[in-house]
Amino acid sequence: MLDGWHEFYALLGTAAAALVALLFVAMSIGATVLNPARAGATRTFLSPVVFHYTSVLFVSLIVLIPIQTPMSLGVTVGIVAATGFVYSIVIFARLIRDDVADLADHFGYGASPVVAYAAALVAAWLLAAQSGIGAAILAGALLLLLVVNIRNAWDLTLAFARRQAELSRQVHAPENDSSQPPSP
């Protein structure tokens, strides 16, 4: 059922692993932005991106196990998808309740992962039932997670860069120097 998908999942897993590694590098560079006062934002925005990349990597690796049966694959993907679905709903609810994001963030961090994990749950059921369409639905769900989280990682990178620039301006701003015009 998944014979023709080997290269796809190998590439998908490699991309997810590389992207999570780059995210760790970016966060270590912007570590001054991560502080206890921003812990809520970290849980709402940064942690889900790492979680989703890790889910894509894990499912890609599971699919590549050669002795996998349709039932074991369906159950394993189903557990990952159910966990991701619940986690994504919690994040989406936090975004809505706290009103900390704009519409693009509601889709990127909230709605899109919920849809992707729901599709992965359907795919898990179809894989366990040995339906060929399950592989295509799973591929689409994982691609959605990967692409949306590339967008989310870029959003985080921009936010950290802006915050870092703001902190830098505060540190380097001359005190009581009225000859400098205010920055935009």
C-alpha cells in the first residue's frame, strides 16, 4: 500500500528534521527574547511549531519501517494524530481566548493544524482498513503541517528579530539626547 511512497516520506522526514534543527539554532540566537514573562507566548507559538515538526518527522519514520502492518501503521498514526488534534485544539482555544494573534496566526497556529490532524485521523482509519486513499490523505495532512509550520517558523523569526532590535535600541539609546529624532 505504501510501496510507492518511500522517497516521499524519506524527504518529508528529512525536511522536518532539518527545519526543527534550524528552529533550535534560531531560538538559541534569539534566546534573550525568551524569558519568564513571555512563557505564555512561547507555549502558544514556539512549542506548537516544534511539536508539529516532530510529529511530521515521527510519522515519516514510522511509515518507513518495512515490517509495518496496515493495522499497526493505522494505530500508530492514529495515536499521533489524536494527540496532535487535541494539542492543536488547546492551542487554537488559547489563541481565541487570549486574543493574542491576528487572523493569519489563527489559521497558521490554530485552524490549519486542527484540520491537518483531523485528516491524519481519517488517514489512520483508512490505512488500518487497507484503503489505498489513506496514504494520499496522510501525505496531504503531513504536507499541510510542514508548509503551515514553515510559515509559522518564519513568523516567529520575524517576531524575535523585531524584539531583538527593540531590545538593542533600548540598550544603545543615548539617555536624554534630544538631538536624536525618535525612531519610527
